[in-house]
Amino acid sequence: MTKAPAPSEIDWQNLGFNYMDLPYRFLAHYKDGQWDDGKLTEDATLHISEGSTALHYGQADFEGLKAYRTKNGDIQLFRPDRNAARMQKSCERLLMPPFPTDKFVAAVKSVVKANADYVPPYGTGGTLYLRPLMIGVGENIGVHPAPEYLFTVFAMPVGAYYKGGVKPTNFTTSYYDRAAPHGTGQSKVGGNYGGSLLPGSEAHKAGYSDVIYLDPATHTKIEEAGSANFFGITKNNEFVTPKSNSILPSITKYSLLYLAEHNLGMKAIEGDVFINDLDRFTEAGAMGTAAVIAPIGGIEYQDQLHVFYSETEVGPVTQKLYDTLTGIQFGDVKAPEGWIQKV
Ligand code: PLP
Ligand code: COI
């Protein structure tokens, strides 16, 4: 394992989104029907049985959230209770033992505190990305839930996920689906991402940031991007995002639905977004924890590139949404009650 460089050697402005082996992570073990207390460890590797269900049958789920450095040097989290709740839902879907919300948030905070020197300075645009992960482990070979589980939270400083950051990039639709109509699309499970590697790689090779998946039943409606949800802005000042039971219920999306309505005075709509009706949008973007708000320049569909606002400039509404969301996350804009937790 290559250890992370010392904080003083890190170029905070140009982090990208890469794994880094930081000094500490949290690890808890579920055995005989209960979770142990878990603890911080310096070991970045896991030693598990070859019969582990996570390896064979995809019994694995994860989360993604960030810690933000504020102007006065404090560190804070954005809605970590929502990540805990979503992970419990993912666990339900894969017959894994839910990790309680209070313990989840405490584990995240302990990892942030232990690696506090790696939370990027305010103003660099960097954040500390946290990756909670649960896997089924132990001896098993039949297609049944595992006898034991590991829950870990590790961290790394990150910058922009899509290389444009807040500059627009283009996305493409795909022949492939990310999830089945009544499958696991709503859950943050490893298998959804395994299946997205091939379409994602084809999109990258063709010069696109990510795939925009269409609904698996009819291929007529936008579902979401490979690593983020989709939104469009209409001429009538509406914030529109797809409603579907096979997309990930994005915490960023629900936050922006609220902020569009309450802070920006827009109409916030979760509904159908037909791929043949993109003219209704003056701006579009991808939103998520890693993606933050990434403006979409254009979407390729049936060999045509549909450009929204511009391929090079971020639109004014997208910029306002970005400023409001990141302002709250970094502590510069007043947050709705309960959204921010100090570390
Ligand atoms: N959709 C997918 C497929 C994702 O992987 C993510 C990232 O977590 C999102 C949407 C955005 O969700 P959130 O805003 O909770 O990070
Ligand atoms: C996130 O935004 O946290 C994600 O999980 C997206 C991707 C890195 C898988």
C-alpha cells in the first residue's frame, strides 16, 4: 500500500478524485447477530474468507459523503444522517444488518477527526470524501446471506469528480441499462456500479464525462448519470429531475429540490424527463456528492448532440444553485435546520 503523502506535500487545488491511504479508518464487525463497537485502525487492508458473499454474489453496499472546512477552520458534515438512512435501505434490500444512524455518524466523525490534517483548507474547493462500506464476509458458498459482515469508513481528500468541475462537459446516452425496473437501482449496491463499468468506459473513450441512462423499461426517459442524478432548468424557472424507482435517491437532489423552491423561488418538480423533449430545458446538470453540481454542456442521443446552455459556459441558474449548495456545505450560507453537523 502506498501511504498518503504528508498534508504539507498535497496540492489541494488539483486533487481530482483518487484513492489515498490516509492514516486512519473505522472498522466494525458483525457476528452472532450483533455489531461490535468498532474502532479506528491504521490497517488499510481487509483479510476475508474466500467464501465471502461480497466477492461472489455482490452482497456489498456503500455510501459517499463529505467533510467541509469552513472559513474559520471548523470542519462540518452535510446531512450525514441521510447517508446512514440510505445505507440502512440498501442493507434491507441485500439482507444485510443495518448499521444504526447514531453509530454511523459517530464513526464518520471519528474518521474525520483522526484524519483532520487531510481535510483540505477552505477556499481550495477540496473536501474530505468519506466512503462508508459494508460487505458480507465469512464462509459461505450457496446463494444465501453471509454469516458475518464488516462495516468500514475510510476517507480521502478530493477535488472535482468530473474533470470540468463547474465547467460544462458532455454526456452520452447508452444502449446499456444501469438497473432493472424492479431491481436494485434505488439502492447504493456494488453490483449497480460493476454493471456500469463497460458503458462508462465506452463513454469515456468517446470523450464524454459519463453515461446518461434511460429508463430500462422503455428507453424513452432520462433516469440518471452513472455517478449522479440529472436535473434540467426550464424557461419557466422550473427545476426538474426524474422520478423513478430505479434511480438512486440522491441526497444532493432532495437538497436541491428544497433549495430551488425555498432559496431560489423556483418550482421544483420530480417527474418524467423524456429524451425526445430536451428542448424544454435551458440548462442541465448532474448532481451528487462527488459530482456536486456539474453542468451538462450537451447530451448525445442517436448520434445527435443536444446542447443546453453552452458547451463552455455554466448557465446562470446552475451557477446560483451551485453557489447556494456549496455555500451551505462550506458554512457561508445559512443552512436549513438539521442539515449541518459540526465535527
Ligand atoms: N446517482 C448515483 C448512481 C450515484 O452514485 C450518486 C452518488 O452518490 C448519486 C446519484 C448522487 O447521490 P448523492 O447526492 O446522495 O451523493
Ligand atoms: C458519490 O457521489 O458519493 C458517489 O458515490 C459517486 C461515485 C463516486 C460512485
